[in-house]
Amino acid sequence: MAVSYKKLFKLMIDRDIKKKDLKDMTGLSYGTIAKLEKGSNVEIGVLDKICVKLGCQLSDVAEIIFDEDDC
């Protein structure tokens, strides 16, 4: 099982939001944004900040990808 943040980056493209803009809007570090790009785990508070500032739901920025072994 893994978490994918591809939806977040697609949403950013659709809204013409750059990584620097996301950093400025949310107060997140570039290190945290890099974790999102790599699909690493982040605290739920990070995702909360993003959702509040972008006015969206958690399902709009992240999704769980199940391995065949997980099902």
C-alpha cells in the first residue's frame, strides 16, 4: 500500500499553482513538498493545511494505491 499525491500536483497544474506558491500559501517547507513529490508519508496536518488553503477535500489531493497483496 502506498499513498499517491498525483492528484495534488494535477490540481496545482489546473489552477496554475507553482510549488513556491504552495509553499507560500501553506507555510510548508520545500522538504515537505519534496516528500509529497516522492510519495513519502507526511503528517495529516500537512494535508489539512493544503486542503484548507486550496479549498478542497483530502480525496482531491491524495489517494491510497493498494498492492495486489493488500486485497
